[in-house]
Amino acid sequence: MMELLERAVRERLLRPLDLQFARMIAPDDCPLFDLFRNSQRLMEIKAQDVTQEQHHRVGAARALLQLTAAYLSAETGAGHICLPITGLQPQHLFDGRQSDLAQALWKAAGEPSTQQWRETLQDSFSVSDGSQPTPLVLQHDRLYLQRMWQNEGDVARFIVNGNANNERVDEILLQNILEQLFGTNGDEVDWQKVAAAATLTRRISIISGGPGTGKTTTVAKLLTALVRLNGEQRVRIQLVAPTGKAAVRLTESLGKAWQQLALNESEHKLFPNQAFTLHSLLGVQPNRQRLRYHSGNPLNLDVLVVDEASMVDLPMMAKLIAALPTHARVIFLGDRDQLASVEAGAVFGDICRFVESGYSVFRAEQLARVTGYPLEQLNNPHDMSKRKTLTTGLTEVSDGLCLLRKSYRFDKKSGIGQLAQAVNAGAYLEALSVLNGNYTDVERFVLANMIDYQQLLQVSVAGYQPYLKLVAQGADAAEILTAFNHYQLLCALRAGSFGVKGLNPLIEQVLQRNGLIQRTQGLSGRWYAGRPVMIERNDSALGLSNGDVGIALYDAHGHLRVHFQLPNGTIKSVQPNRLPSHGTAYAMTIHKSQGSEFEHTALVLPDYFSPIITRELLYTGITRARQQLTLYTSDSVLSRAINTPTLRHSGLVDRLCLATLAKPNSAIPLDVVSA
Ligand SMILES: Nc1ncnc2c1ncn2[C@@H]1O[C@H](COP(=O)(O)OP(=O)(O)OP(=O)(O)O)[C@@H](O)[C@H]1O
């Protein structure tokens, strides 16, 4: 088995880390009795009274354990929380790539049925049901790394039990304050008002909405309402986002939204004027594993707003939850349809699946009293389309959820909005008719040959020209950074001629040829005035985060320094040779663009399909565009992307159900089905 796994590493189907993990869980030189519990099967071996078949089965048990450990480690690295063992077949290994090797591995592992697999795992000293500190946990046929299993349980318990100490709210006062801030909208339900009411009457809430649905506007209003509700009593509010860029945007957009609310001077002072990144909020310390804030040293706050929550992975979510003081109110904001976090899990998306359960009667009545909307409109389950796939009656989770449905940025005339909707719904033909229709804000090109490709480079150069002109004029760094954000080329892939690695150097060449940048010969030619770079690793000492974009500009002494906008709005400049790992950023991946928006987004898909190009990736890329979208793709790649929804294995939905059932007085109907 180990030789086959080594081959899988050479073929880049597994990482060296996965192989190491398999060696640790089931070393080849370890006696079988040290690997497996003293089962009947092994007793028979001990008695040295074994048939050939028994011998083979026990040998295969070690091999199966090795394969399982390596594959679980690889799957966790690929973003899954667990490995479901039910129905797993060799053709599922490695996404169907290298089927010969997959078959050989399967054979070496004894071609197990699910039952045999389950028994082998249950026999192993490395596996428990979670009640022992084993490296692996098997629960409901899902195999986890211990840490992931713990994290998932922590998140589920927090979401379900965190509302136990809800404060009592003066509903009449709240009703009046919401009336002042949101007004009355006639008969049409204003979901922003409902979201504010829901958030202010519960400790933990989740607001999901697509682009321009008013998440920021709602948060600005609901925090204002919270401050007014608390009167003299000061509320400590903190804002946080997963990346530096998202924190900058949250600072800016909330600042603007508060300006529009005509608050008085003393109210203004109560709001934070800066959002933090999650890493800086939690106190990541250079060269130290331990965060400054944790359950033993909780954060000093009363209210936390977490923006772009879909980007928060499971381990980070667990760390955040652990660091919250027990009384803290938390509001998670995000778009459930966007890409899941880069690292493991799809926490936000998994929790938002409960939206279809609708509000409990008690909750709907409360929201109706506070907002003034008719009960039946509020308790109309939000999203019936996915109802089949999940549960009914799990209102413990759904009572904390709010969906914003109306986009104030993209109306019916907006091609970007229509395209995003079609992609989200998996409707390829609709998407195509938007792209072929008469919308002025969306255009599509097929990159069929070198001429088309050259055209893409020329258009990109034209897109970057305005900010480079500002660089040449010696404009200030803030103005240049804002101008750079106007146009952005996004790629689905990193590698290849359609990926950032292929496009960035070619764009630089064309910019140089057009006299828009001046590079010197040799190595130092990597740096020039106007070079945009993206940071690829957090550097807490420098205060820079993975994904931050800076631009190189000459200082007064004629030295190049790279200028970044920090979450508090100030500009920081750093010597190029002090930067952590970074790369040129004319083209960036869609993953890295999460949390940012650009007036004009150009989105490049390769001319072949890759399983990385999912529906969520496409949706996320499209919704980075505020005013104009240029999409480079063929019909066939577009169709495959739209029809490839992301799949992240996790047990969070089931564990939210279980945590709900474990609550005293739980009145959940038993039609809960596994998703
Ligand atoms: N109820 C409303 N009525 C009219 N305009 C609104 C309303 N809510 C929001 N808007 C406007 O819609 C635009 C988008 O709002 P906002 O920035 O709050 O949305 P968002 O969901 O945070 O957007 P995104 O995250 O995509 O940037 C803003 O210009 C805002 O002023």
C-alpha cells in the first residue's frame, strides 16, 4: 500500500503530508495488535490458526487504514471537513483521475464494503466515536480528523445554544426606533427592517444577501438602533472581516452608510471607525501558535459584526467563537451563494441552508409585532426551492437567519444582476440569453485564437491605463490605489496562459511596449513605479494580510516603496525587499478577489474545463463587478461551470440538528433527514 501511496504523491494526487499521516496512523512495522483492538478476528490470528483468506483480510485492514488516513488528510486539505465512507467507490478517489492507480489502491485495501470499512475503522486504536482523544473520529459514517470534529461540534453548539441568554428587549421602544430608521413600506415587506428586528432580538444572527442587497445599510441602521436602545449604557462594537481588503471596504462602506443616516455627533462617536481583520482581532502573534484572545482571555467587546462570513473557514470560526465573551452579540454577514472559504468547510453556507425551515411561530409573531408586517408574510418559508433537500421544523437555527432578497444595485435592467441570478439557479440557457441579449453592462468574448488573446491583452492594458497615468503624474498613493480598483482582470486559474501566471507577465510586456511602465533591464526590472503586487502570506509584524494589494511608487528620495491602504484608511509604505511572499497583480484569481468589488471586472475562464471552475466560482467572479462585466468564455466551459456546484463534505447540518435535538424541551418533528 505504501508504495502505491508514494506513487500517488509522485502523480500529485496526494501531498507528502498525506503520506506522512498514513505512516503515522498505521506504520508498516507496527504489529497488528498495536493497530487494532483485540477483536475476535485478531484473536484468531494470535492463535496462529489462520486461513489464507483471514491472513489476507487482516493484512488488508492495515492497508485500508493507511489508504483511509492518507485520503482523509488529502480531502481535508482540499476543503472538506470529513470523509463520508458510505458508498465510496474507487472511481470517486482523486475525482476520477488516474483510475488505474485508484483501482490498485482499492484492491490493496481489500475492496471493502461500507460495512467492512466501518468495522475496520471501529477496530482501530486510532479511531473513536469522539469520546476518546484519538486522532480520527468516526461518527454517523463520517470520518474526521479529531480537530475538525471538535471544531464542527463547537460551531454547532454555539449556533444552537448561544441564544439561551437572550436579553429581554423593550419591543415598543424597538418598534419606534425601527420606524424612525426604516419607515413603513406599505404592504411590501422590507427585509432589511426584518433583519434588523431579528438581529436586535437575538444574540446570534446571520444575514445573507447578494451584491447590493443592503447588508451594509442594514448593519449601519441596526447598530444605530442598538445604540439608541441602550441609551446611556455604552456598547462596545467591533467590526471584523476575513481579509485586509474586505476590512478596508467594510470601514469605507459603513462609514458612508452612517453619513447618510444623519446621526448626531455623540452617536457618531459610539461607532468604530475601523474594521479589523480576523487575524488582528484575535491577536495572531508572530512565530506563535497561540492567539492572544481565546476562551481563557476573551475579546473585550459587546457586539461583533463579521463581514464576508462565507470566507471564514471552520477552524477560524471555532477560534473566533471560543474568544467571544458569553454575553456578546454576533452578527454574521455574507452571501450564501459565494465561494466557500479557501480552507476547510462551508460554515456560512451550511448554516444558511436552514433558512428554508422558516421562522418558528413564536419568532414570526415577535417579528410581526416589532416590524408591523403581517405574520403570514414573515413566516412564508424563504426559499422553497431547496426544501426537499433538508429539513423542516429546525427553527432553532432558522430563527437567527435573515435573507435580504432585493438588490438595490442591480435591477431588472442590469445584465450583471440577471446573469448572477441565472448562474446561481444553475440555468445555463438563461445565462446565455443574458450574454446574448441587449444589456449594456455585460459583454462576452470567446478566446478562440491568438488574435482574440492579443485583444484581451490590449483591452486589459486600456483598463489599467488611467491609474498608470496618475502614477506618471505623481498623484498621491490613495488616489492611485482608488484608481487601480476601477478595473480588474480576474482568472479562474492560477497556472497556464489563461491563468494569472500566464497573463501577468504578458500584460507587463504590452504595458512596457506602450510606454505605460518603465522597467529596467535585469533583475531589478521586476520593480518599477506603478507595479501592483498582491501579498500571499499574512505578516502580522508588518500589518499586512494575505490578499492585500499595494502599488510601488517612488518616494521623495527616489526610492521605490510599495503603498498599501490599511483597514483604518491610512496608507502604509514598505520597502520592496521587506515584503512577504507576493506576486504581480494585474490579473488575480477569483478566490483572491473575494471581499473586493471593481467598477469594471473582466473575467477570464480557460478554453478547457477544469473541476475548479464551479458555479460558485463563476457567481463570485461575476458579482465582483459593480458597473461593467466583460466575460471571456466559450459556451461549453460556461455550461460546465454553471452545472458544477461546489461540494464540500461536512456534517455541520446534521450536527446542528443533533445539537437542537439535545436541547431540553426540544420539540423537533422527527422528519429530519440527512443532507
Ligand atoms: N432600502 C434601500 N433603499 C434604497 N437604496 C438602498 C437601500 N438599501 C441599500 N440601498 C443602496 O444600495 C446600494 C447597496 O447597498 P449596500 O452597500 O448596503 O449593500 P451591500 O449588500 O452591503 O452591498 P455589497 O456587499 O455588494 O457591496 C447602496 O448604494 C445603498 O445606498
